[in-house]
Amino acid sequence: MLINCGPHGERVATVVCQHLLDAAKLSPAGFVENSSDPADLQAWCHACEEKFLAEGEMTEAFKEFNGMTIVCIECFAGIKSWHTIPAEQ
């Protein structure tokens, strides 16, 4: 699926949690990729990972907490670069 990103134009769509967008100017929130399919890039922060593990699956409470947001692949790469904590690499 393609999306039209203001800064990057038409690009492949990816999904991130709202926290990775909200915290863009704060300290890194952690970056957990949750799809092994390179054509289906998805990620969320450490807080979302903890909520997911506590819920045991993608419950409605998890989805509300996560606030999944579609971003382009270029934005995804920048978000990943900012939020990846060195020990995660």
C-alpha cells in the first residue's frame, strides 16, 4: 500500500504507535518491530510492548493505548533511528 507523505511524496505505508510520534522531540521511547515481513513494517514503543504482553494479544484496550498511525517508509526509518536504544541493536 502506498501513501502520500507531505515531506516524502508517494511512499510505501508503514505503521507505528502514537507514542513514537508523540515522543519525537523527547528521549527515545524504544523501538520494537513487530512484523517479520519486510513488506509489512510495523513498530511500537517499549510502553506498547509492555501493554501488549500484559494483555496477551491485540485487545481493544491495547489498540486504544497504541493508537496505530500510518507513516511512510522514510518517516519510519527516521523514527526507528531516533527511538532505537543502543542496547536494542
